[in-house]
Amino acid sequence: MQTIELTKRYGNRPALEKVSFTLSAGEVVGVVGRRGAGKSTLLNLLAGLHTPTAGTLHFRGQLLKPRGLYQAHRIGIELVPQTPLLSEPLGVLDNIFLGREIGWLRPDTTRMAERAHAVLAELDVHPRLLAQNTRELSDEQRQVVAIARVLCFDPAKPAALILFDDVFTSLSFQRQERLLSLIKTLARRGTSFLIASDNLKHLFAVTDRLLVLYDGRLVSDQRTAETTPREIVELTVGSTQHEQVTPIIWALESFHQAQQQAEELRRVQADLRESLEAQGSLNQQLLARLRAQVDALNQLNLALQSTQRRLMTERERERKALARELHDQVIQDLLSFNYRLEELEGAQGIEAHRGELSALRKSIRQIVGDLRQLCSDLRPPTIDTHGLSAAIRSHAQEWAENNGIPVQLDLQSDLGRLPEAIELSVFRIVQEALNNTRRHAAAHNVTLTLHRTPTATLLLRLADDGQGMPEPVDLAALSAQKHFGLLGISERVALLSGTLKIDSKKGEGLTLQVEIPSPSPLV
Amino acid sequence: MSFIKNAQKILQENIREYGMFIALFVIMAFFTWRTEGLFISSRNISNLLNQTGYIAVLAVGMTLVIVIRCIDLSVGFLAGFLGAVAAIALVFWGLPVYVVIPLVLALGIVAGLLTAFLVAQMGIPSFVASLAGWLIYRGAIQLVTAGTGTIIIPDEAFNAIGNGFIPDIFPAEAGPLPGVHKLTLILGLLGIIVFIVNEINGRRKKQAYNFEVLPMDMFILKLVFVSALVGGIIWVLAGYQGLSWTAVVVLIVVLVYDFITSQTVLGRHIYAIGGNPEAAELSGISVKRLTYVVFGSMGMLSALSGILFASRLQSATTTAGTLFELDAIAAAFVGGVSAAGGVGKIMGSLIGALVMLSLTSGMNLMGIDISLQYLVRGAVLAAAVIFDVATRRRGK
């Protein structure tokens, strides 16, 4: 390829003045210049897109008459313009092979797709690009299609000269690198390149020679290896003054560096976002699983509680029935035996046995007494008839008498009647707690309070001045030692959805506080 | 349920493509109802196809012209003029038919290339260039028929093109199915089979490249619908005198052009130019060369249209071809060709021509006044273009 005094004027304005240079096969030449220096004009003239005002083009030793891109394409000159133009009604594959279809009548889609896949792979582009709608392509994708178009030649008949008019700018950094290495490979196979670009770094990496245009004139044509970026910039700007050139070099360098860094940053950011999203979704999954397990556990707990509650009610009913049976049947029977024995005692002719009978009656009365005690233990007789306060009061009195420990009672006077389950449970809790105090506390004084709180709960507090318990209270350890008192209390409290608090210090007594949600008193 | 949903979705997405078929179907059904079956009778359908012939041929060529963002107004009088040339060649020069037809077709190509020269080489807008042609050919037809007036064509073979029917393999009353044109049936059946095989192959190929294809049920529905439509028309035609030579010519033209536009490199280039002339130029397509090709083909089809018309009237008249160009343009637009270029199918234009001619034929049968007929046809054309513009806007 050779140009001699190539000139192009638009009207009177010269765009290119007497540019002459030669280009040999496999050579990669860069074209540098400021905006408006004539880079695009030069490339368009070479591609036959414009007709030169003066001067001639020679290609492979023959004079080239520019007759449109169509002609240039036929002899192996390909142009990738600055802004890629695609035909929108056609698909991406048809766009890539537009004007260079394989097959003369019907395009051979199979082979076209194969070749397009190969070229896209070289450019690190996913082949799904081919299935996209041409109208919806991004700028970079359009540029990729335009580049793929000139690279999709038959490997047996490579393009002679490829003109790249500033195609790097809309490509991502990695793709720029891919394209550069592809240019090198193709140049080794004999394809020449003319690359117009502002990116000196790319040009110095890939070109053999550099042409510098200044105001439409070719001001320098030297081997890349024999020049420096600074010299090129000096020529581009048309000045050797240090203070003018340095900032431009600096700006160019930092611009490309910044571009590269921005690209890298964007990539890392995308990666980060992706991994964050992955982690987020993993977390969510774990949370969901956890929630499901907690839900299942809650359900189980509820079921367990209701079973236990039923068990407890059942037990109370049993006790009640047992107590009534004992009271109504056994005690009455024993009493009637006692009356009959009394009658017998007064009868004639048994003087010899009177003493024995009297002893028998005494022991019967003893048994009746014991049974009555048993009955009242099984079922506090007062609780059904007189309510919780009366039952606690009577039990506490009895307990105080039996153990010789005074019990201070502070029971709310207008407590009223509560649901049977609550009344019984509270009573049993009091019973159990007093039992504990008797057995372990060695207390001198016991205070028992029962109040309704403003927040619709029932507050039971039992305090003693005994030896207290070692903290913290470990229910599991207690149950292992077969001390079930506190455990029973805590179970009952839990069944009523209440809270249990134990306040104790070694040697300073113990306070047991139970709070049970309670509905308003029944009338 | 999903079948109906699928059908709705496909119809909505491809309304531009299928709208024409539905419109034609509705129009035909309407006229059949209003004329108590007279419209769908064998004789009328056969007549309708023969009348459509010379407009359909022009519409096919016009489709390509409009696709590359041009227009050709000269085709009507060019057809009339070339019909007159054919008559003169037959009657006064005494040339045989098999010479006259290629000669006239060649003249048509030359005329088309002339227009193309003005458009491509001189850069004259096609509207102006072809308007000049319109005037010139109008003058030319009056010039060549000035001495004789209407030229009666006595040639049987030539007149058969516009009036004759293909021969049957059996005598009409013999063999199976008496009174039915057997060859027409066989050809129709073959056509349907080829169509189905083609469609299935095309679908396979598309799937192989992961391109989007119709869902299976919709695909079958389409095959059944098209086969039934074609089969129905063939059956109706076979009940009269079978396929006319005009219908055969139109079918060949449509099939060839449909193949070229949808399957070949040439077709792709034509659509690429219509879609974005600059992009096509930059990709190395010669827009000039293709302009010559498209206008050349338009000229050739104008000649064919002139031959069909002269043959149908068995004469060449001084007013032959009047308003053909506008009918052809209307048919193309009704058939879904876009005035913006780059969009339009050959099949669509054929359907468009059928729609316009069905309207005329149906309204004639109903005895509607000619002035009202123009109003209706104008409204249909406007509706078709409004529909085109509206669906395009929604597509974007």
C-alpha cells in the first residue's frame, strides 16, 4: 500500500495535505494526531469511503481508483469506523457477515455461526451475543460486532489491510488487551493494520511505526522503537516547549491509567456485589431454616404443655375423686363401725372384752383422723368451697402449728375466685414451697404475700430468713439429686405461662417470686 | 387454557405478521355472508385471482422498491406501454409469442435500469425520477397507439396467459372425482406438503442455533391454518376450471421473490439497505448496485404486468395501466410494507393485493356504488398504515 501526496479538502478547508507513506504487508502502523488533524479522513480515504481531491493510492503495485467501501472490501481493505453503524432489522450474525456472507446464493448459516463463535471467543465475548436483538445492543457490543465484522474473514484469505478508527475507547480494558494481542497475531500472518488512536500506550505496545498528523500534514513517520511517547506528544501538539508538552503527557498517561483503574474498580465492585448477594442469600436461607426449626420446637413445646396441663388436671381430678371416696365411703364406714362397737360396748355379757373394744374404737378413731388428714392433703377441702385465700390461710396455720415456724400472711382481701387450674396450682406451689422451707431452710420466720398486680397478673412471694441457697440455682442439678420441689414449682409456673424468680444468698434467706398472668376474678 | 394464552401471546407479538391474514379472512367471510355465498363461488374466486394477477405482480416489485426507501410511480404506464409494445410486436411485426415475451421483459428491465440510473447515479429522489417516467410512458403509450387506437390481439397462445387454465391430466368428467380439476388438486396438495416440510426444517435449524421458535402447539396451529386456507382455495378453484395461467405466473413470481428476499444474500442486502443505508454502505454493500437490481426487477415485473393485462383484455388500449402504480403501492402498504423502509414481506404484499381486490370484487357483487367503493378502499389503506405505525411504535 502506498499513498502519494494524498490530499482531501472539504470546500476550501484542507483536511489532509499531501500525505505520502507506504505500508508493507504485516506491518502495524499507528496514526496519531489531535482531534481534527485528519486521522479519520486519512482512514476514510484509504477505505474508499471518500474520494481524494488530489493524489493517488497504490495497492499491491496497482493504482487504486476509489469506488466506495464495496470496492475496498473486495480487494481486502476493511474499515472499522469510529461509531459502529448496524442494520437493525437484521440479526447480530447477519450484521457481522453483512456484505461478506459465506455462500453466494443462500448464506451458509452454519459456517457463519462457527466462524463468528471463533472470533467472539478471541475477543472474550460470550456467543449468546449472536442471539440478541440488534436494537438492544450496548455501545460496546456494537463496537464488538463492527470489529468482528472485519475479523470474520476466511482464514485462507486473510484481509490485506484493516483500518481501525479509534475503536478502543468503547471497549472494556480486558477486551482492549485481547484486541491488541489479536492484532499482533494477525499481523504475523501478513495482515497490515492502520490504527488511529489517542492511546499512546496501546500504540507503543502494538505498532511497528507511528505516523503523526498535524493539521492535515504528515509531520513524522518513524519506527516505534526509535521514538518515545514524549517525542510523539511534542509532534502531536506541534510544540517542543517543555511547559506545554509535560502536562499533556502527564494528562494522557494519567487519563489512561485512571481509565484502567476505573475499569478494574468496576469489575471488583461487580464481583463484590455478586459475592455479597450470594452471602446474603445464604444467610437468608440459614435464617429461614432456623426459623422453621424454632417454629417446630415451639409447636412441640405447646403440645407438650397442653399434654402436661391435661395430665395435671387429670391428677387433680383423681385426687379429688379419691378424697371424696375416702371421705364419703371409707370414713363413713369406719364411723359406723365405731358406732356399732360403741353399742356393743354397752351390751351385756361382754365385760371381759370391754377394755379390748375400747382400744379398738380408739384406734379406729385414730385411723379416721389420719384419713381426714390424708383427704385434706389430697384435696384442700376449703379450696373448693371458700377459695384460694382461705385454703392458703388454713394450710399456713396448720403448717405453722406443725413446724413451730410463724408464717406472716399478706393476702389480698378481695382476691375473689380464680379459675380452678390457677387456684389449685397456686395452692400446690405454696404447699411445695412451704415443704421446701421446712425441709431445707431452717428458717425462723416466713412471709407469704399474694397480690393482684395492675398488669393483670397474680404475684406470689414467699420469703424466709433461712440459710438460703447457693447461687445460681440449677434446676437440672437439683433434679439429678432427686430434689424435685423447685422443679415441680417451675413446671407448674411454666404451665400457667408465668415466670419464676428465685432470689437467694448464702445465709441470707430465700425469696421465691412467682408471677402468673391471670384474668379478672370470676364473680 | 395455556393453549389460548399461548395463542394470545403469539398473536400480540406478531400482530403485524398475522394481521393481514386475519383481515383477508374477515373480509372474505363478510362478503360471503352478504352475497349469500356468491363471493366464495368457484367462478368468482377464479376471476378474483385473475384480476389480482397484474396488480400482485407489480406489488411484489414495489415491495422491494419501498423496502430500499424508494418509490416507483412509473410502473403503471410502463406496464401499459409495454403491453402495447407486445401487441404491436405480435400484430404488426408478426413476431411469435416466445420472442415477444422475453423481448418485452428485457425492455422492462432496461426501463427499470434507466430509473435506477437517475436515482443511484444522479442522486435524484426516486419520487421525482419515477414521476418523470410516469409522464414519459404515458406519452409513449399514446404515441404508439395513436395511429391504430385499440389494438386487438388475435394470438391464442398470448391471450391464454390472461384467460386460459392449465390442462387437466384426465378429461374433466372421467377418472375419480368427476367435475373436479385433478391436476389443480395434485399441485395444491404438493404445495401444502412442500410448505409443511419446509417449515419443519426451518424450525429445526432455528432450534439448532438457539433462536426463538414458536411453541409446538402454535406451530401446529399455524401449519393447520395455512394448509386449510390454501387447501380451501385450491378446492374451490378445482371445482371450476382449475388453476389459471395467470395464477401460475403470479405464484411463480411470488415464490421466487419470497425465496430471494427471505433466503438469499441478495435479500439480506436489500433489507439491510432499507434498515440503514449508511450502515449497509459501511459494511461493504454497494447500495448503487442493489438500486439497479431492485429497479431492474421492478421494470421486468412491470413488463410482466403489462403482458398479463393485455392478454386478459386480448388487446392493448390507450389507457392501459392507468392507476396500476397506486393500486400496487396501496397493496404493498396494506400488506405490511413500512414506508420507513427495511420492513415488508412479499407474501404480505400478495395478501395486500388480494385484500384490495377482494374489496372491489365483493362490493361489485353487492352492487355498491363506485364512489363509495373508493371511500372504503381509501379507509382500508389508511387503517392499514395507521395499524403499521401504531404497532411499530409499540415495538420500540
